[in-house]
Amino acid sequence: MKFTLKDYQEEAVGDVLDRLDEAREDWHGKRKRISAFSLTATTGAGKTVMAAAVFEALFYGNDDHEFEADPGAVVIWFSDDPSLNEQSKWRLHQASDKLTVSDLVTVENTFSREKFEPGKVYFLNTQKLRSGSILVRGHDPDDESLEKTATGERLMPDLRSHTIWDTIQNTIEDPDLTLYLVLDEAHRGMRDGGNTGERGRPTIVKQLINGTGTVPGIPIVWGISATVKRFNDAMQGMQDRIKLPDVVVDSKKVQDSGLIKDTIKLDVPDEAGDFATVLLRRGTERLRAMTNAWADYSSAQGQGESVQPLMVLQVPNNPDPDEIGRWLDTIFETWPELPQDCVANVLGEHRTEQLGSYSVPYVEPERVQEREDIRILIAKDAISTGWDCPRAEVMVSFRAASDRTHITQLLGRMVRSPLARRIPGNDQLNAVDCLLPKFDKVAVEAVANAIMSGSDAEGDTPLKRVLIQPVDLLPNPAMPQALWDKFVSLPSQSLPKKSARPVKRLTALAHEMAHDGILPDAGKKAHAAMHKVLDRLRADLAGDIAKARKDVLTVEGKTLTADIATGGTSFDDFVEAADYAVIEDAYRRAGRIISPDLATSYSEHLAAQNEDAEDEEEALIDAHTDIAALGLIDAVKVRLEQAAEDLANDWLSEYQEAIAKLSDKRRDAYREISELSATPFDVKLEKPALRVQPTRVLEGGQETVLPCFPDHLLCDPDGMCPDELNGLETKVQAVEMDREGRVGWYRNPSRTSQDSLGIVYDYAGDTLLLHPDFLFFSMDEGGAVIADIVDPHGDFLADGASKLRGLADYAEKHGANFERIEAVAEVDGNVLMLDLKKQDVRDMVRSVATSKEAYRSELSKPYG
């Protein structure tokens, strides 16, 4: 793969491969059972990237997941949109370093093969299989459009010998091939109310799945969608098809990854009236501001990364061309420097539109992202499903309030981060602006709730912030530099990786450090260190290795002897010397354990030291035998991985200052590697550059203006920070800021980001991140800045005790960085505090079953 998969993507790929392996065994077994399963992941999760990793494993195998390649694998990628197929095809090729252009085949009308070729992905769409299509003509004997000879024999179109249905049937019936059907946007074509489409016939998708005429159903069906309920229900209702467990990607992990934006900003008129022009000007100003912000960011980073944001102008289904022309006039009056030819349309008519005085060309939706000259895009709802445009960062919708579903769906397509990562500490570049001149507050609240809660219709993650009339907060100029120096020195934690591979992590780290010139020849140094570890293991485990080596070099078995005369049978043991193929197979299996790269370099290391071998080939075979033996001993894997983990962590700590001086993109590469750790890894906080904060909330159609607080580390031009604090949080903020020596406070974001302090805790077998609510900063008489963590939480939370234990562990490790680390809760009408810097309090919270029990103990104190 050209991309390093996110943790959740790697997990999902492993789960999908498990399902495919089981499905393949079922199909090629005695009962030839057919099966189906789905992959559910929110918009922006990288479903195509995950699919690319799966296809690579299917065709070439995957050592990390111990998945053997299927030499007969054939994949049909199916959707109802040819342009969506082309976008998926391009993304698969972009993500994979093994899938070539010739491996990704669009099935055109000229396609004619007896069978599909293994090792390829074939792209099909609904239109190609519709009645009358050249690809299917001749398959249906009742097709009246098919020409016939004078004697009544059918004439196949273009004299082809096979229809596409023949090709599918022949592929399924070939015992050496395995046909996999991947349904993109799998909820489509699964109509409610039965299996029939027009004229009582099954939909084309269901004909593919279930079969049609003499064509059997496709053996293995994998549905991919953000909303797979309809697909799952259809699969569950098919009697002969086994329904395998579905693969569900945790939407919180997707949000935490930074692949999708954190915030959606909604602007609406404060009063009734026609404010279309006002908000359109505001949207144009937002587009200009975003353009300048991205240009400044790109210039500061110096990495050649640039984003040209565009604005989507969403028009009604029956728009007045002259009115759209007037809207375009407003845009160009507001931003005169905008090029006149930067407007395009993705309207369903697929033609150049005359909109007032503007001739606006049509562009295919999947081409918008790469066409950076397009800055204004006119759309209805064509882009609401199936494709994404990460640089679409502003939307002005002229649809009526009743069209809230169309708007919600479109916003769901605009949330992908343009650089596929979160921009550290800059909410402006991690946000989407949506201006709704035709909406009232009740309708806006409905849109906000739909986006934040998620729904089967939109398939959206329930984790994004949706802000009404937000304000930008910048670093407070009243805060001394010493405070910010203290802030960025505070340790945060990252989640450990469940399926961590420490040797692979060390190799990846070495590659990045060598690339950035931080540690020249880091790869050689990393492998040299691991060679020393393996040399010590060979000495420490010499007896075990000798026995394992003997096992590698011999093949043991039994001979069954049957006496025909007496009817008796006997088993006789035999031992044969292993040949080269057996040794190499054992060596490859060992390579999966210690990593193929390390196995290669260590075999060369051993061969170079072998003075007894007659030639290089014999020395290399001996080395492969030794490594195969190492792979049979469990202790080798444990000790080697621990050594690799320790060395990687040492390097990340030793060179953290050099890493901190790199660009955001390069630092993000190291952040991802640090998070591949098997244990929680400490990372430093980053200074926030801009935070987008709501100024009001809507509930029941009623608007409430949020209170503003002084002395926050981020503030508006008046030095204030609007925030929505509950009763306990309000009390804590007031008490803490009233303490002597206080300089400022920081509302720690509840989402995972580089400017949010995270603390690891375990709950019900899962490792999660706690983001304490507040950081407070004071200055002592000597001018030193002191930091405190104060975390108010309700005692009713199910994971309350687990969070307290996490805070206790963090205080045990990092308490020296803080004067106070306290948890606060209101219990039995009293506001109580636990001082987690005290050993007896930490011991106590590790022993209780609930947080209420901890606060009721004699070790808690009244707060304030």
C-alpha cells in the first residue's frame, strides 16, 4: 500500500479478510455454500483505501494478517453510477502499489470473454446490465430486440460469443476461480417491499446476487456503505445465503483520525425576510478567508501542500437561470479578483448552462476535486451521495427549509479533510461553512441534530460539532509566553494499537528519520540493534533452538499398511530430510513473526559470519534454517518485539525536539508511528492557532446566547471566550479562577486533537481516551508558570471509576508536571474533590467499583 493505514482501517481490513477466508472455504467446500457480509463505515472513513488493501491481500497475500493469496480470485466492483466507478477505480490505483492499471478493468460494451481473468477487479454498473444493453443482448431468449436468422437462430450483437451473464456464469462454475462481488453504496438496489423492480422483475443488483435464469448467484457478496441496513436486511432474508458477521468501523475512531473535519458551521438569518444576497456575500467572504488561510498555511509549512477551496452553490430543483446569474453577480462583486471562468455546474442536464450573462460549463462530479480552477460549483443534489470533494469547504444553499435532507446529505459529502489529516490547533481549516438563507432556526436545529445524531438516511457520524453563528477565537495576547511554553511541555497520551507490530513500527520510524535527516542510516542502525537482540537470543536459547532446528530439517510422518488377507492395519513412523522448499516455507513463516525485512537482513548477517559453509548459497540456506528455528520459539517474538518497542520509544523521546521543528505533515507522520505503540505513548501538546466556538445554542426553536468568560487562553477580539458550561463546570471555573496567582484557563477539547490533553484509561476491556475538562495556569512569585488539571464529572457515568483510575495512573507518571490533579463531582448534594496526586487516593480509586464509592470515601474532600 502507498498509504499507511489508520489503526481502525487496519482492524477493518483484518476483519474483512477473515470473512473472505471463511466465505472462500464455504464456497469450495463440499456443500458449496454462498455467503454475504457488509462493511459499514461513515463518510470519509476511507472505504476505498480499505478495499485496496483487501484486494492486495486477496491477490498477493498479507503477512501481517497471515492471509494466503487466492490464486483464482476475481472481483466484480459494482455500483449504479459509471462516474462513481471511475472515481473508485482511480482511488484504488492511487492507494495501492500492487494493483496496476491492467488489473483494474472497466467493463465496456466491447467486452467479450468466456471467463473473467483471476487477479483483476472488473468495474460494472447497472446501466451495463439493463435489458437492451449490448453486453446482455442474447442472454434472454425472449429478447425481441435480438436479430435472428431466417431459420430462427439468434444472432449475437457484434458477433460476440458470450454475453456478460455468460461470462459471470462460466466464472462461477470454474472450480479454479472464486468470484467476489463488491457492492459499492450497497444500500442501493435493495428496495423495500419485495425483490422486484419494474414489471415485477428483480432489481439488477438482486439478479447479480441471487442469479437469473441459468446463471447462479455470485458465491461471495461484500456490501460497502455508510448505511447498510437495507442491504443487511435483504441478505438476511435470502434462504440459501449464509450471513457472515458484519464489519463495523467505529465512527469515533474515524473522527479521531483527522480524516474528516471536526466542525460544521451553520449561518442563518436572525430574523424573517429575504437575506439571500447578504448571506451569499458572507459565504463569498468565507471562501476568500479560507483561500487566504490555506495559502498562509501552505507558505508556512513549505511542503508544497496547497488547497484551493471552492464554494458549492446549491440551487432548487427548478431554478430560474436569471436568478442564478444575479447570485453570480453578487459573488464577483464581493470578490472582484475571482476569475470569471471559475464557475462550473454538475446539474443533471449534463450541459453548458446559460445563467444570466454567464455561460457555465458542465463538469463530471468526480473531476471537480482535481480541477483546481473551479472555485464556484453550481449543484442541486447530484453530489449528495457517492462521491466526495474535500476542497468544497463553503456551501450556500438556496434550497427551502423543507429540503433539510438534501442539505444534510450534501454536508455529509463535504467533511473529508483536504490533506487527509487534521491541521493542528486550527479549527478554521478543520471546518465546513454552510450558509442557509432560506432556513429558519427550527429547520437549522433539525439539520444540526440530524448531523450530530446520525441517521440511516444520511449515514453520517454522530460526532461532529455543529455550531450556530460561531466566532473565531485566537491566542489571547494577554497570556505570557512562559504560559504557552508550559502548555506545550505538558504530556498527553495516545491510544495504543491493538494489533501492534513493534518491529514494523521501528522500521517505519527509521525510514522517516533517515528521510528527514534526523538520524542518518537509521534503517541500518535499527536492524543492527535487532541483530544483536537475535544474537543474544540464539545464545540464551541455544538448546531450544537446536531442537527447533532439527524439527525444521526433518519431516516426520506415518505410513499406513493394510493387510488385505487379514484385514489388519498398522501405522509405521518415518523420518525424511527436509528439502529446500520445506526450509524456505518455514523461513517465510518465521519472517511473518519477526518481519520479512528483518528476516532478510538477519539472514545476510548470519551468512556473512558462517565460515564453515562451502559457498554463499549454503551459508544462506543455513541462515534461513536458523531463522526458521527462531520462529518456532515463542520467547523470541516476545523479547524481540519488546526490544523494538523500547528502541522506537527511545528514539522518539531522544529526537522529539528535532521532530517538533518539522512541518505539520512530517510531524503527523511521526505522530502516526508513535500511536502504533503497543502501550500508551506520551506526546506533547501543540499550541492552538484558532478555535471556532459557538456563540449561541438552539433548542426547541429557542435561541440562547452563551455566556462569555475572560482570561481564556483563546479569545475573541474583546478578550472573551463564549462557552456552554453546565452547573458543576460553572462552579469549578469560578472557584479556580478566583484562586490567587491565576493567569488563565483552558477548556480542553473533548475531541482527540493535537491541542487536547488526552489520558488513557481502560473500560470494559477497551482502551479509551479521557479529555479532562479544564487546565488552569498560575504564576508563582518567581515568575514560573504552574499548571493544574481539574476535571468535573458526574458520578452517574458508567465509566466513572475507570476514568478515575486513568487519572490516577497519569498522576503517578506525570504528576511532577502539575501542582494539582483533581477530580470533582457532586455526590449526595455535596461537591467533593479527589486529590489524585496523593498516593493513598490513587490506591483507593484503583480498588473501588464505582466513582460514587470513591467520592463517599473518607479520602475525598469538600471542593472549593
